[in-house]
Amino acid sequence: FAVRFAVERLYADSGYYLLRTINEGSFHIEHGRWVLAIAEAPALVASLLGTSMDAVIVVYSITNILFLALGIAYALFVLEDRRTALLLAMIHVIGLAHGLFCPVFELYYGVALLVLCIATVWNTHVRSKYRAVLSFLLFIGALSSHPMVWALILGSLLLLNPSQRRSILRPALVIMIAFAVFRGFTMSAYEAGQLAFLQRFAFPALVVGLLAPDVLMEQARRIILHYPDVLVLSTFCVVVLWWNRQRRAAIIHLLGLFALYLAVGLYLPEPTHDRYREQVDFAFTAWTFIVILLSVWEITVWRPALLTVFVACLGFRLAYIGSIAPSYSARTTWEKELIADARHQGMHKAIIDPMNTAFGTLDDRVAPYWSLGVESLLLSAKDGPERAVSIITTDDLQCPGVPENLDKVVMRCWDVLDPEALSARYFQLGSGSYFRLPER
């Protein structure tokens, strides 16, 4: 899938981080999310070796699969833990299928690192001095991935049995507090703005509004439509835990889902389902698999049923992938047609009006998005640096600093570069300004 849809996976942040990485010839880390280095490393190496843009894009697309392979190898051959290897695969195939068109979302990497950290802490196949170092590095990696992983860590601590919790609670909290203090001093304005949604919890009307019957019905419809596999897995967890008198774990699981529902609802009040919402919703999948890892898997009598549910969920995800892939392909085809039109007009820089252009359905919306300028550069450079084309939208013209700098390169509406700042190895736009692309 990652090879077949490598170009489609350049959508939004994916394309932005790739362009910045290969253009600058170094890692591009924003907002303290250092796991981005994992997502960027193979493409960075490929670009420094001078490979073609086509090869760089493919390498970039398969990075999360290479990361999964390394995680499975670590679980199998270092930890000798088949359970963790299997659950990593399930998280990536079932969970990441929610965001198959985004190979760089930090939470995907952070959740995998958290699972490997949990599996390492008490593992007896690793000597204690190495175990402590490995656990610390994996924990720091998870903390530095995405703010949502912090909620998953706190939930994991609650799920542990008392002896396990006593053994790691103090060092875990010390590391988290120290890391939070450090991030507090280094936090970007963007990330501070993103976290500002937490202030909405102080307004009871907003929280209660998420429990209104019409809102609950809309969210229930969306969950059944998009995440029936996660719904089945979560229900299975509750039934198994309750049946086996592990009611505390069942209640924690439900409370965790409820807390995530409130957080996601306050962060994204708009019910539109698109790729960004798929990424945020990944937290529900991650939490469910953490519950399986820490509580459900050890109930061996239910394990055959659990594996059967896994197979059914995989089947659904494969069918779901096939149903949404054409929407992303249609979007990429549209972009390629714009590039061809610009070249036909002899233009290296063009402006188009998206005119409410969208692909897919209301339940799986794929829009042009702000990244058209990034994607057009990457897509067009596949044909050679001198064939590079930058296409922006009339929406970009509404951003401060863009209208008066149309002789430069608009990467994003808030990123305007001098033409010489582009790597000549991949992009040769030449001089000239952006002009409106004549309509066909």
C-alpha cells in the first residue's frame, strides 16, 4: 500500500516535512516532536545520496513500515515477546489504517514506542542495567511524540497492578514532570495554541453539550461507520474483563474512552470526517490496544476469541482502505492535471481557485487543503528539477505577506521563500511571479 500510494501520502503535513527535509538537507523538527526524526531519516539519507525524487518519495512512504519491522524485530529477538510483536502489528495495520495517507503523524510513532517501553520495563530477557536505559529512551521518545500520548501514559499507569505501579510510578512521574518543565520553556506558539483547547473544560456548557442526544447520535453514527473494528474490540475488552471479575480494569477502560471522547470533542467540535480527524481519533485505537496489552491478553481462555476478532478487524480494515483509496487517487490526478496545464502554459508558478473542490463523500472528505503548494512542487519534481511547478490557491492570497511576495516561492501561505532557497538538486523554478492559471 505504501508503495502504491506513495504520492497520495504526500497530503498535508506529510509533504511539508518531506519538502523541508530534502530542501534543507537535515532533519526538520517542529514543536519539540523529536520522533519526526524517525519519520524523516530514510528520506533524508536517500536525498543526500542524490537519488531521484521518485525514489525519495517511495522511501519516505515506507518509513513507518520499516519502523514497524524494527519494533517487531526488537520485540521478538531482544525481548522474546511475541505478544508485543503481534500487538504492534495490529496497532499499525488496524490503527494506522485510519491514517494511511499520513506516514508521519507523530502519535503513530509515540504509541509504538510506549508499547515497547511497557514491554521492556519488566522483561526478564534483558539485563537490568540495559533494561533501565532502553526503557528510559523509549519513554522519552514516547513523551516527545505528541501531547495525546501523555493521556495514554496516565491511563496505562492506572491499569497496572499495584506492585507494578509501585515499582515505576515514582521514576515515571519524575521523568514526566522534568520533561513537562523543559517543554514549558521551549514550547512553540503553535503548540501552546493547540493545547489551549484544554481551557474549554472550564466551561461546563461546552462539556455538557457533547452529551446532548443529537451530538451523541451523530458521533455514534460516525463511530459505527468508520470504526466498527475499534468498537468491537473495545466491547470485547469490557465483556472479557467484566466476565473475569476484573471490573476495575473494565471501568478504567470505559473511563479512558469517555475522557478521550470529551477531549477530542472539545478539540474538534466540527463533526466533519477527514484525514485530520482520523489522526486524532487514533488515540481511541491506541488506548484499546494498551488495555489489551496490559489486561486482556493475559486471560488465556479468551485468547483464541481475541485472535478471531483480530482477523475480523483486519478484514474490515482492508475493505475500508480499498473504499477510500480512490478519493485520494482522484485528488492526486487533479493535482497532476493542474501541473500539466501550467506546463502547457509555460508557467512554473501558478494560482488556481479551488472553487469548493473536494473529493470523496461527506463522510470521507478529501479536500485540496493548504498543502497544494508543497505537493505540486514534489509531484512535478518527479519529472526533473527543471520541470518543477509551484501551484497555490486563491486562499493563499488571503495570508499576510503573500500578495506582495508573488515573485518568491510560496511553500505554505505562512512560508514564503526566496527562489534561491530551494535546493537546485530537485527544484529549479527560475525567476518570475505567480499568475492565475487560465481555466480549461
